[in-house]
Amino acid sequence: MGWWPVKVTQNRLDLMETVVVTIGGEDFDIKDPISVQFRDFELKRTAAEHSVHQSEVTRPDIVSFLEYGTSGYWWFLAAVSGVVDPYELPEQDLMKIPRLLDYFDWFREQKGT
């Protein structure tokens, strides 16, 4: 059985603006994670809620894994739930858990596809 190419349909780096950073007199183009804005994101489906347990404090990646089966959407959960600093995720706080279909729909709108 051989490798089959897989087309990545969404990549959060695509949503980031590129900025120029000068280090030691040399310019580097880097992606700015702060530039991703969710102010236009709207839930189209009913979102679940997740009460943060003591073991999940400062760990939105764990919440992402429990809810989506992957830790890769921690940044999305934090942004949608209004968490500014994931290291200050308080116990018993309620995080919104939107359906990933809402995210994929929003992503396609942002990319114009």
C-alpha cells in the first residue's frame, strides 16, 4: 500500500497576516498569530458548553482533545470563548464548544472559496 497525497483543506496559517521582523539586521517574513480575528465568526449551529475541570486549567489543548478528538483546535476554542490568555483558564469557567462545521464554513468564507 503506497502513500496517497492528502489535500489540506484548511490551515490556520492561511488566516494569518505576514509581517516582516528584523533580526540582526536581516528581514524575515513570519506569520502573525495575533492577526487572526474571530469578530466575524458567528455560530450557525447550537454550541455545547464545557465546564473547565481542575486538570484542564491552563490547558485548552486538553479541552480540544476531549471535545474534538484532537488538541489542534485549542486556539479556536480559546478565541470563541473569549479566553485571552490560555494560562489563565479558570476552573469551572464555561467554554463554548462550537460545531466544527461552523468553523469550516467560516474558514471557507474568509478564504473566499
